[in-house]
Amino acid sequence: MATRRLGVGETLGALNAALGPGSPVWIKETRTRHLRSRDFLAPHRALQARFDDGQVPEHLLHALACLQGPGVAPVLRCAPTPAGLSLQLQRPAVFERVLSAVAAYATPALPALPGQRVLLHCPALRSSPCALRLSQLRTVLVADHLARALRAHGVCVRLVPAVQDPHMLTFLQQLRVDWPAASERASSHTLRSHALEEVTSAHDGRTLSPGILGRLCLKELVEEQGRTAGYDSNLDNCLVTEDLLSVLAELQEALWHWPEDSHPGLAGSPDTGTDSCLVVHVVSCEEEFQQQKLDLLWRKLVDKAPLRQKHLICGPVKVAGAPGPLMTAPEYYKFRHAQVCKASALKHGGDLAQDPAWTEIFGVLSVATIKFEMLSTAPQSQLFLALADKNISTKGTKSGTFVMYNCARLATLFESYKCSMEQGLYPTFPPVSSLDFSLLHDEGEWLLLFNNILPFPDLLSQTAMLDCTAPGLHITARTEMMCKFLVQLSMDFSSYYNRVHILGEPRPHRFGQMFVRLQLLRAVREVLHTGLAMLGLPPLSHI
């Protein structure tokens, strides 16, 4: 039997190639009502553009029905229908291929990219937590998630700035944001010397304030880079300050001197830190103008400044229902934490906030709520936060608490099986190779596999995609994909779990179906845990 991991992308590619040259026509079905009869569709209108009267030649139909190839899912049948060309897979065979290699579907589809290096710069982390606005908190969470996604994909990532404020470090730990700390600032002596050679010391005939070295004209550099690149047309002069030089010194130090364990064979060499590295500045839209100044100042003062600097601009955060006019990030956390405690008290009874056993759970639920709120919208778009109690309920299917609740349900299911097995009610789990996957025929089971487990490697790869070759200053990221995926996975699992009794009465003739269902849910659990790890969230065993 072939052992290569099946892939949605590989299957779609083979289907389109089988129809000959032309634009892609096949789509993957996702809706339950369509999946009852087909898995892929070539719409009739698309076929009309490719073939006379939309009629696919018989030899191509035969080729599609016998389609094979690396990563291509086995085909059961392919036939014309009023909607177009309908194709269904050999579902038992797909179940067997996927569920016999569960771990393979919790890793990125594309191979690791050895030598690729990304320096992620999040300026918001130079402030204190009490000064951190919600729009800046958004940039921190986006940068943290992007770093995890890139590292899972084999990319070497360096995070800047290293945080010095101990209160900020404590707050980041509370948010489960993995960010480096520093005990001292990088030296800006060399940059200061270069700056003094470039700047104009006078400023309209007045003495400059302490900390300001002079004025630097950026207009020429903006013209050189090209206004169409995305630089603000108002960028002209820049006041060069000691603080700006300190920031540049840290960026330059991080760029030239990577940690010894950052990537084999690449650490410590300045030559590998400039053109070979992509620098991504993750900033809020309010900080964009200042970051463009820093970008140009770096190019002006340093001969070997990175040529590839991109700006990931996060849209504004609008808040409805906030207790005050301007909510800071710590206030937002405290507000959500109080709501989590209140919702849990209503669900379970009693003041659980005083119970040490629940302290960790409430912390995880609060962070999950915040991260799913902040990351479920594409970072480039405006974000609306509705601070209402209903967003915290485990019944709210688009919340982080809902995802964590279903994570706990999965853990409880497997713990129940383990306890029953130890009591002799159920036999030990048999070898996966002995399972009969034809027993999986519920539509909810195929929905979990086809819409969630099978495409997960592709999703992991998409969350790590940064189009650094596109022209212009700005770059986009798909950090919203993981949250949306985990919400949909939890909805599909919850619907299935509420309808199907996995651990039935201990009857030997039912064990076969119970074991294949447990194996399916093992894959769901593996994917769910991997997705949560991409968000810095631990799985919960109970809520």
C-alpha cells in the first residue's frame, strides 16, 4: 500500500491536470448536503468554457475514474450530473490511509525550508503593559502566532525587541506569549557616529532638545525607493533621537548575530544576516508612519541594512461595551477573566475563582477568549470587539471557550475509555492495521475527516505563507485561518459527539465500530492539539 500522505492540493492538482491544459475547474465540496453524494465538483459552467457544450470526452472520464498519483486520494466514481462533473472518493480507503498515519496529518504539507530566516519586529513591546493599547496587543498576538507558524514550517525566526520591562514579561507569560527577554540594551555607539555625520544639527535656528541628535532628510530616499512602494507621501524629515538609534542598534544586532541553535551552519555569520533574511515589522495602523521612518533611517545609516523589509499593518480595534473610554491590554484581560469566572460559576455553581484547582483553567480560558477574538479577523482588517457576557459562554460556537470546552470533552472521552478498559469492560485498543474502516459510514465521520483532518497540513502551510517577493512595502498574513479552522472543527466534532454514542455498552459485536470511531477522534484530538499549540494554548483535560 502507498504510504505517502494524501493531500487535498495534490488531488485537486491531479484532477485539473487530467482535463488537460487550462484554468483550474475542480472545487472541493465542504457542505454536508453536497458531501452526501460527491466530494469534488467540476461545475457545469466551467466545463462549458473548456469543452463544447460542456461534454467531457469519454476517455477523460475514464482517466478521472482511474486517477492515481503521489498524494492523490483514490477515486470511486466520476460521472456527469446537472451540477457538473461529480466525483466521489473511495471513502473506506481514504479513512484507512489517513487514520493509519494520524501524526502525519498534524504537520505542514510542504517540506521545511532550510536556511530561510525571518526577523519579526513588534515595536509595541517596548512599552509598559499599562500603556499597551488594544491595537498594540493585537500586533503582539499576531507576531507570536506568526512566529509559531513559521517555526512549525521549518523557518528560523528571531523576535525583536527582547523585552526588558519585568512587568511586560509577566503580562506576556499571562497571555502565553513566548517572547525573549533581555537584561541590557544593544550598543548604539557606531550608529550614533554615523548619524552625527548625516544629520543637520540646527532645527529652525533653535537648540535641539536633549536626546535629539539632529534632523535627517528622508525625501531623497523615499524617491529612490519609489512612492508606489507604499511609503507615506508626507515622509520628509526625521528627527534622529537616541531612542531611535537604540532601536536600530538592536535590530542590527539581531540581524547579524543569530543564536548558535537558531539554525545549523548559519549562526554567527554577518554575511548570512542581510539579504538572506526577511525583516517583518508587525505594527498597528497608528504606528505605521513612525515605522516607515525607522525603516528608511535604517537604510540611510547602515550600509548593510536589509533590502527586504516588509510591514505587516494590523487594522484598528474598535470596542463596544467597554467599561471606560480607553481600555488598556491589562484591563481587557482582567475584564475577560472576570467574565470567565462568572460564566463558570453560573455553569458549575459556587465561587470557583477561589478554588486553586480552577486557577489554571480560568487563566487558559481567558487567554483563549482573547486570542480567538483578536486573531479570528484577518490582521489587515478592522477588528470589532463586543465585550458582552454572551461571548464567554461555552455555547457560543465562535468563542475560544467553545473550542477549549470541546478539547476537554475529547480528553474526558479518552479518559473514560481508559478507566473502563482498566476495569475490564473494554479490551485494549487493537493494532490500527486490524481495524475495519468500512464501519465508518456516518456523514459526520466523513465531515470530520474530509473537511478537517485531511486538509489540516495544507492549512498549516498557508498560515506560514509570507509573500516576500510581491512588490511594495506591505505584506499580508493569514493568521486568522487557524482560529476559524479550530472553531469549525469544534462545531463539527460537537455535532457528531452529541448525536453518536461513541462508548456504548460493552458488547463484543460493537467493539469494532467503537474502535474505528475512537481512532477517528484520536486524529481529531491530534489536529486540535496542534492547532492550539500554534496559538500558544495548552489542551484542557476538563472544564
